[in-house]
Amino acid sequence: MPVHNETIAAIFDEIADLLELGDANAFRIRAYRRAAQTVRAHTRELKDELAAGRDLDALPGIGADLAGKIAEIVRTGSCALLKELKAGVPRGQPQLLKLPGLGAKRVRELHARHGITTPAQLERALAKGKALGLPAATTATGARLAAALGRRSEPVRTLRAVAAPIAAALEARLRATRGVTAAVVAGSFRRGRETVGDLDLLVSSEAPAAAIEAFCSFDEVAEVVARGRTRAAVVLASGLPVDLRVVPAASFGAALHYFTGNKTHNIRVRQLAQRAGLKLNEYGLFRGSRRIAGATEEQVFRAVGLPFIPPELREDRGEIEAAQAGRLPQLVTRADLKGDLHVHTDASDGTAPLGAMVAAARAAGLAYVGIADHSKFLGATHGLDAAALARQGEAIDALATRGITVLKGVEVDIREDGSLALPDAALASLDYVIGAVHTAFTLPERRQTERLLRALDHPRLTILAHPRGRLLNERPPMTFDMNAVVARAAERGAFLELNCQPARLDLPDVDCELARTHGVRLAVGSDAHGTDGFALLEPGLLQARRAGCTAADILTTLPLAKLRAVLAAAR
Ligand SMILES: [Zn+2]
Ligand SMILES: [Zn+2]
């Protein structure tokens, strides 16, 4: 079974957790955490790099020992150290570590003093009102803990970035199968959602048996749940369920539309068909018993009087009305992007030096790149103070670049009171300033709103980074008045970011739409921490496409001269 980077990163994280529970050397724990980060940020599959004979110990934070572990995981799907560590702790204990407010020390205490080693035992003890010596059974931490325990049963959705290489591999495998003329993953994946619950694979073939066989013997299949003549359902080793349907070519377009959804969009289109005296289902569009369309989606749309609606818009959020009125937007594409203003180097927590990041940006086809390393804040080990920022400015001036322009920026922390963590004089020398919240995510709504408004009022602030502060499956979005923030950004001529990190995708689609309708342009930022980070721009852009954004709605589609003028006007 092929091992993806996410699997390797998860194993390293788990090893770090287990080492923490075992009270191991802090340096060793950090090494595994850092390795997990590096592997996760690497956009090429390490299994492919190994197969190509690359040396992995050139990766940041990966020495010979960790490179050996990666090779072991790729070869065997697991790691002897992990098994050994697991055997040394009670079952369930690592899950306790994932709950908010529970560090390794407290988890060990829960075991030693109360015999608690699983989340279920903890939940029961809390429900009985037991005093567990947690600093907070009565305070906010207690409430957060209870909420997190309650969330345990919520299904975790798979990040699009994790599902994407699997979807591509499945499509390629099916397309290479005898008799198959098309293979597409439909569903929420095709609509560009940031997470997926499962994958719906649709195949066009007149020989379904061969397609079913190829699907069920895919090397990542852990379990075949159902297997019929034209459909099958499996669960992959990662836990992701995948459904396959095989349809004849004459039905493929109708089936693709049907399985792409969403449900309410489909209902609306079906009603349009009914009004025209037709019947639409996954087999085609019928007048009586005669199929009049179905081979392509375009045919189906045309037959009900609509132009082709891009999958990203099919949420019944006004796309049908827009299509009927001939007002469908020309959605922004990766080719429209001229630059990227959110890029880190090894001066803060990036993994590559300035020159390498600039070269990578140029190789990604960008005309300008903005360097925006972190400010020094709250004892962060990797932030830049005013002096370091000035030195970076000199290094940028001294850089001999051709074919790309380098802009000077910073990702400055927004303190809890809304002030910025660098002096105004340091910010004044830059081309633009990105403000970002990295702390105090759980302030009450009013205070969080005031904090963001005050930051936007700062005359030097140009872009508000990852405004929601969410980390998918890890941290909920911050609670604040987004309407007020968007309105203030519009007033101030500031911009909101669409951050392309796979677990952020922040702003989310509905907020992108709010910004668009207020005329606030989005800065699409890769937040690249390594040379392969620019590959995140294209999937990140899906949030903007789902929001109906055109190139004109995006700040970073502007050519350099216009961008400079707009940035200068914003400060
Ligand atoms: Zn950030
Ligand atoms: Zn960043």
C-alpha cells in the first residue's frame, strides 16, 4: 500500500506524543515534531523521491536517522519505534493528549492519581463532578475540555489536500483500464470543498466488470464493503470511503451532474427539466422514454436552457439565477495570478533561504513575490525584530534577480489589544504589512471584533492574514463580527487574505463572497514555508472560485505597477 506524506507526518506526530507521555528528552520530542512539519509541508510525495533515489537527509530537520525512519515507513507502512513506544503506554492515553488543556504531565497525573487513561473514562469522571486536580474543572478550561470530549464523536472530514493525490491516482488507474473512456471524482471534491467525507468516483465504460475489478484491487483498498455489477464501495487504508459507479457513455454527463451535486442544486435543475416536460435523472434527460441528452454535462444544461455552470458554483447559492440571466462570473484561475505576497524564508520559520524562495516563485511563473516573515512576538524563537527586518531589507536590495520583482513585507502579530507587534518606524520602510492573529483565538466576540478593527485602523496595515484563524479538524474559526471587519477593510482600502495552506483555506468560501460583495479584494497567499509551497496557490484558489470571484476580485492578479499603486494608496 503506498504511503503518503500525511501518513509519515502522522506517525512522527504520534511518536512525539508518545515520547512526551514517556517524559523523554525535549530535544528528541522537538525533532519529531519538526520532522512532521517538514514532511507535511513537502508537496512532492516522499515515496516518489525515494524511488527516484533522492537523499532525504537534505530536507530541513531530517538527519540520517529520520531519513531512515521515513524509508522504513514507506517500505513497511509503519515504524518499529512507534510500535515499541505504543506498547509502553496504556491504551487511549495518547488520545487524552489531544484534548485542550491536557499536557503530557497532566495526562500522566490522571493515570497515576485517578487511574484515568482514556477520554471515555475522563468524560465519566467529569460527568460525576469528580475533582481531578485539573486547574480548571470549574473554569473555561473545563468547559473547553467538555466540548472537546463531546466533539470526539463528530466525524473527521478528510482535508482536500490529503484526498487529492488519492483521487488523482484512482482516476489514472481507472482511465488505464480496458474499456474505460472517462473517470472523474465527482461530489464535494469536484465542487472544490476544503474537506471531503468520501470520494464519489464515476466511470464511463461499456465493460463494467473490468472497471470494478481494477477499483477493488487498487493497492490502497483496506476493505471492500460492497461489490455489484455496476457499482462498488470500498474503504481505503486511510479510512476514507470511496464509492464507484460505472455508467455507459450515453449517461456519463447526466451521472456526472447528478453525483457532483450538491443536492439542492440538483433539485433546482430537475425542476427546470420538469417545467419543460422532461425528466432528468442520473441516466439522462428524457422526453417520455426517449433519452434526449446525457452524454455530457453541457448537453444536460443546454437542454434545460442553461449554460454550463462550473462545479464550484453548484451550491444553490444563486448560480441558477445567474446562469438564467447570462451573468455567470468568469471565475479566477491560477493563470490569472501574477504574484504572491505571503512567503516565508528561513529568517523566520521557513525552510529555505531568501534566494531559493525567490527562484522558486519565479519558477512558479510569478512576476512578483512578497517576503513576509514573522515578527518577533511572545518569545517566538523564529521572529524578526526591527533590526533583523532592516537587515532582511538590505539582503533583498542586494539580491540580483531577473524576471521577478521582490517586495518587502512582514507578517506582524496582532496583539490581544489589536496593536501590532513591531514599531511603526520598522513598518514604514516596507512595501506592505500583513497583520495576523496567532494568539488568543478564543476572546469573546466583542473583544475579538474590536481587536481586528483596531488592527485594520493601523495606517500601515495592508492585508489581514487568515482572518478566521481556523485550522481544519483542529481549531474552530474565531468568533467575531465578520460583517464589521469586511466593512472596515472596505472603508480603509485594506485587503483580506485568502490563505492557501491546506488546513487553513482562510477566508472560507462564504466569507470570500462577503468580501467580494463589499468590493474588498482578496490577497491570495500561499504562506509558503518552503520552495514547493507555491503549488498550494491553485487548490487554495478554489475557495475564491466557490465564492464566484473573478480575476478583478483578487489583489494578486494585478500587474506589478498597478499593485504598487494600490498598496501605496492603502497606507
Ligand atoms: Zn500566520
Ligand atoms: Zn505566514
